[in-house]
Amino acid sequence: MRRLLAGLAVGSFLVAASACGSSGGGGASDKNASSGGTTTVKVGVIPIVDVAPLYLGQQKGFYGKRGLKLSMTTAQGGAAIVPGVVSGQFQFGFSNMTSLMIAQSQNVPVKAVVNGVASTGVAGKDFGAITVKKGSPIKSAKELEGKKVAVNTLKNINETAVRESVRKAGGDPSKVKFVELAFDQMPAALDSGQIDAAMVVEPALATVKSQGATEIASSLVDVAKGLTVAMYFTSTQYEQKNPDVVRKFQEATAESLAYADAHPDEVRQAVTTYTKIPAATLAQVTLPKWPAEPNRASIEALEKLGAQDGLFKSTPDLDKLLP
């Protein structure tokens, strides 16, 4: 797997993708995939920049030449994808690492199969950030104490990241009032004053900036430099029963990520096919990174913070979870 991904990446960072995968558990099989027919794989995606490579890969025929066809549907976050994959409703999923570690710690049979998306690792120039509206008196994460902060999913990766930013700024994260809100609803909520701050990712980040909002912290960078934010996964049962489909999905996704990395303009164009973000705003979007390999040290740092926040019933087994 390392050789495969490294070869496709050709030493470059992969740019632009993450997606939630899904599909009926019995819908794809090695027999169907190897008989010359096309296996349809339903993939759940979050309407954010991360998923652009899947759309590009489909358009460029990277999945088709391997006998796969992606059927995308949307979800609010990775936490909603996990039960769908495990139940057999979906075949593959894209989920953030915290959701996967929570599942693994509860003995949910999930298995990461290919790297997903990573932070740029540069504060102030990442694809995710805590933002406040124009004119807000809040200047640092410490000042979020007692304030309403929106995250897309409670008790998950973005909440953990915000908490770490507050800690690093000298504040008490237990005093932050977290509210759950979909990324595409955050710009309006922030602008109207419904919330005091929002942990947003692209393209919502570019949208709030276009409204005059400012960044006060790069929370994913605060967790760990080069943080592996998410990975593609399947259920252990599906992996065992359909190794050929899993392999083809790994190969096609890796090729899609490498292509997206080399063609940022096409990435931005692809985003217009599944979001309503204006072209002018899209031009300001900060693209994430897609390294060939997951950054285990960063995942371990995220795991430690998740444990500190009480997210895990037991310690996640990263050796079983990661490829």
C-alpha cells in the first residue's frame, strides 16, 4: 500500500480530497468487479472542498477503468457515515480520524483503507479555522470562554481542535458553549450573531471571509503539524469478503488524489458541481493537502486529546484501525 500510494503521488503532496463513502453491503462483489461489469459504489460525501478528487476521479475515468462507478450522497459529517458503513448501507466511507477512533474504541468493526485529507500545517493558511464575524471583540481563542462556538458535530474532531486552541491560548475549554451546525449553515449563523464563533472548513471558510469574518486560530494546526484529518474506510467484514473491490477503490482513490494535487484549477471547478459557492469566493479557497501516507504521530496526538476530552470508552487500537 505504501509503495502504491507513494508511486501515484510521485513525491508530491496530494491535494483536495476527502469524502464519505457509502454503499449497500451486498451491492459490490469481487465476482461482479472482475467479470467485466461495473460495480456501483455508493459514496457518502460532505459538501466541502475535501471531496473534489472523487468527482474528478469519476470524470477522468480513474474508477471506471477499474470497473467501479461512484454514486455520491451527502452527509453532515463523518460521525454519520460510520454506522452506515458498518450496517452495510454503505460500502466505503470517508470519516475524520476522531470518528474512526471512537468507533474502534467501541469495538465497531471499521478499517481505514487509504489516506484522506491533511492540514496544511501552516497557521493562518489552513483549510480550517476558528472564525468570528467582522467587528467582533473576540481576538483570541482564550476569549471563547462563555461564548457559543459552532462545530459540525459535537464531541468530535473539530470540538477537540477548538478545545486545544483554547488551551494553547491560556483559556479553559470547559467554559466554551459548543453548538452543532452544518458547515454550510455557519456563515449565515455567524453573520446574524446566532453564534459567536465557528470552526469552519473550506469552502465555508472562504464564504465567511467574504463576509468580513476573521480567523482567530488555526485549530487543526494547533492539534499537530501536518495533522491527518480524515481517511477512507470500510467495514472489516466488507474488506474480508471483497478484497478486490477494496483494492480497486484504494488504487482509484490514490490516483484521484494525485491528479487533484497536480490540477488545483480543476479541483476548484469540481467544487462548483456540488456546492453553491460563487466562483469569486471559490478562488479564495485554501486547498488542503493529501500526503501519500497518514501521519501516525499526528493521529496519536489527536487520540491523546480525544482521551483527555473523554471521547473514548477505551484506548483505540491504531494498529488494527490503520492500514
